[in-house]
Amino acid sequence: MTIRVLLADDQALLRGTFRILIDSATDMEAVAEAATGREAVELAHSHRADLILMDIRMPDLDGLAATKLITEDESLAGVKILVLTTFENDEYVAEALRAGASGFLGKGINPDELLDAIRVVAAGDSLLSPTATKSLINRFLAQPAPPSRDTPPQLATLTPREHEVVTLVAAGLSNDEIAERLYVTPLTAKTHVNRARTKLGARDRAQLVVIAYQTGLAQPDSP
């Protein structure tokens, strides 16, 4: 099955480089290129890509606004957004996740890492770079501590193991790293993560991180 990728970046040279890289993979192809956020939204409708590789800083409509328009459009349900940007600051990370992006990576990653990220996000998982995860944690760390309140009811549905897994996800650990930490298989770790996502109503792994901090389940100093 071929992953259809839409490239959205205002720099033609970068789009061309990404196209060559993506087309070199046997399981994906670049189906269109957008130079603005507005064009990305239009091409999302006309080309029905599986995944959009989205830059943030673009003219006409920035990548965050374009992401929000795409993810909120029911006719584009199933289209995944992977934000790839030079700017991995906490504001951009938080805004991208709120807008519905399933992944956030810096442009400093190597080609193989980018291709793997596309596969992960297209498969329905989410992905944050270590820098993006730290930025998200720092954002919550900078906020005043929330007042004491009763435990949100959805947290009571988590098993002790799922509780532990969510705190590790919020700390930025991958499924493989969680498996190593808990002495279980990666498949078992992924199962725990997926069950926790379902119970907490998280759209994807990225949103699970947000929920973990918002509910107080995870703290910025989690392991």
C-alpha cells in the first residue's frame, strides 16, 4: 500500500528535496506540492493525500491555521498532518497539537528518520521529536500549578499499569523505550498505550501527552 504525501512548504528547493526523498521510497509517493497554507488546504481536497508534510511559516495562511482547517473538515477525515519545521518552540508545539497535528519534527532530522516518521503517522500513530516533547513539558512547567481538585473520572478507569505507561508517554518515551523500562514486549507496551488512549478519549499519542498534563496524571518532573 502506497502512502500518498502532500508537501506544503514555501521553499521550492525544500519541496523538491522532499519529493525526491519520498519518491525514492517504495511505499510512498509525493502527489502534490503547496507553497502556501491556503494552497495546502485546496490540494488536500483535490488530491486526497494520506498525509500532509506541513511547514509552519508560509504566506497567505500559516501551517497551523491550515492544519486546523484540514483536521476540522469532516470530508478530510483520515488525512494525517506531520508538522516539519525549523522552529521547535513550545508555543508552536502546543498550537500544532491543538490544531490536530499527529506529529511534530524538526528539519534537522536525517532522511531515514523522516521516512520512518511518515510511516508511523500514516499508520495512525503520532510522533513528537525529543525537542518537541521537551518544549511541551516546559510549557506546562511554566504554567502556574492548578488548584487542587478531585481526580477526573476518566482517570479512574486506568489500570495501575496504564497509569504508569501514560506517565512514560508524557515523559517522551517511545513504545520500545517503555517496553525496555517495564520489561515487556514493544507490542505489549503499544497495547497499554492504545487502551489508555481509548479510555481517556485521546485522538492520538500526542493528544494523550496533553491530556496527561491537563489532568495532572503526569508532572513535568515525571521520569
